[in-house]
Amino acid sequence: MSLSNNFEPVGPPTPPGGHDLLDGKVVIVTAAAGTGIGMSTAQRCLEEGAAVVISDAHERRLNETLEELAPLGTALAIPCDVTVESDVQRLFDGAAQQLGRVDVAVNNAGLGGTALLTEMTDEQWLKVLDVTLNGTFRCTRAAMKLMTNQGSGVIVNNASVLGWRAQPGQAHYAAAKAGVMALTRSAAAEAAPYGVRVNAIAPSLAEHPFLNRAISDEDIAILRNRELFHRGAEVWEVANVVIFLASDYSSYLSGEIISVSSQHP
């Protein structure tokens, strides 16, 4: 067996079918419009038997996504800008009123960008932190209020391997995602006495059609080569880890950050 990691990348496996892992659950997924991790997570939740409430700040795209997901099961759409507290309250209150409860909250909303620290403006820094960290805080707080009252629930936050690893041009995003990790651990400690679990995923590179809007094609190629499989994860592969954390199969996990990565040192 060769010790070299130089090989032609193998394509992703076939997505699995549903196994009723979330049967009867009510799930909220933020930033679910489009083709990214949020939309794929919503789809996988529906395939696993959940009723799903999707939200996004882009209302037109949100409605288009709802049309695509509706044939899979019970799906609702509530517009929400996670930087606006009244929007967050409307999302969680609306989901609970329409579907009776909220069992799982997937806080997926985040904003990236590339700028060297010495050239980064206050506006760039604050915008990324407001969406990625403060937005996750607002949604985690709203979810915890509902779930601690009902005595059960699961929160899954979307962090990033950049919360651990350095990458030029990503100081604001990395700081925000490291904050999401710390927020997750602290929330888990507060929620545990009420039977509520809080965990996070930390993807490295997730493939979707608009990836090169945030990262250049050259940088994407470099990042792919850093992965042991020489490819990024399909968004449904990331979503599958969310499903695991949302399901009863992870009943003892709380305060954990699960890396969704095949990166090598």
C-alpha cells in the first residue's frame, strides 16, 4: 500500500434514504433558501419524517425553496433576518403556534467574506459578526426559551473548522465561528438541567453551486487538495451530521463540536 496521498479524487457516494430518525419532530432551519447546507438540511429533515419550518432573509428565494421542498412533507416558510430580534421572535413563535412545538433548531445562518486584517473595515468586521455570531446567539436564545419550557429539545449550530484553524483573510469569519463554538458549549451547560441538548457542526469545505462567490476558484482547488478525499463535502453529507445530532442517536452528546472534515495536517 502506498503512503502517498496523491490519487484521483473519487466522487461522493449516493445519498442515503430516510429512516424516520426525526419522525414526528418539528424542526426550524435558518438560512435555508438556495442550494447550501441549510436547504439540504431541511430536505434531509423532511426525508427523516420531520415537519420543517424554513427561514431566510431572502423572501423570494425562500418561497422558491418551499415550493421545492413541499412535496417531501410538511414544510412552512417564515422570513427571518437573524440580525433583527423581532424577526427571530416571529420565526420561533410562529413555528410553535402553527405546529405546536419546536423540537429542533438548526441555526445555520452565517456570512463570510475575504479581507486581510490590516485592510478590513469596521463595517466588514461587524457585519460578519452580527450575522454569524450575534444571529446564532439570538436564535439559540429563542430556541432555549421554548425548549426549556417544554422540557426537551435539540439545538444544532453551524460553526466551521476555521474556529480552530487559521486562514488568511478570514479573521472576522474565524472569530465569529470560534464564538459560535464557545456559545454552544455555554448554552449546553445552561440547557442540560432542562433536558435540552446543544451541539455544533464544524464543516471544512462544503460544495455548492455558488461557492466561488465567496472563494476564488484557485483557493477552492487548494482547499479541495487539503482534504483526504481531494474533494469538498456534498452539502447533504454535512446535513447528515446535523441529522445525527438532532436525532435520538446522539442523546448523550451536548456541548460538542463535531468536525465535518477530512482535512489532514
